[in-house]
Amino acid sequence: METEDAVLALAALSQSTRLEAFRTLVRHEPDGLAAGDLARLLEVPSNTLSAHLAILSRARLVTSERRSRSIVYRANLAEFRNVALFLLRDCCDGRPEVCAPVVESLQPCCPPKRKERTRG
């Protein structure tokens, strides 16, 4: 990731409505949310949210897909991962013990559910 891309992503997340929109979309992965539903959840006018989503889209933090008459937005977790890795890469200047606590705390807080086997 280039510095300019990281700055664009971090700037997009530096505004409260955009940050909450991104966090809400993360909670609704992998299905995403229609723009109108997201606006209602955030209690933001649709036209205002549209401007915020455009900024998040330009930063590649959200993707959109037209489904019938709705536009469904999803968090781009791969791009968010790239931003996080950009921030952590070389943060310890060759001393992994400095970043180890940060990396350890990034372990998933919600491990994937195990698929239960059905007896048949």
C-alpha cells in the first residue's frame, strides 16, 4: 500500500458519520446493507449519507452493488486489512517485541463458529 492510499483511507474514517457507517457495514458483513437501511440505522439523511459513502468508496473502504432498485454497500475488509498492515509494517524498526502486544490484540475477538456435523 502506498502512503497516499493509507492517508486517503484514514482521512475517510476520520469523520464520525463515515466511521459509524463503516463500522455498521462491518457488522453487516457479508450481506451488506442497502443505502436506505444504512441511512435509517445511522439516522442520517440519505443525501448526506450518499456523500459520505462516496468518500468511503473513493478510499476503497466500501464497495457497492446494484440489486434491483437498491444499492447495497459492503465494507471492503481486505482494504481495511491493508491499511492496518500498512500502519504496523516496520512500526517496530526491526524489534518485533515492540509491536507484539498490538499484533496479539488484533487476534479475532469473535472466532468463527464451528460447523456442527449432522448425524445422518
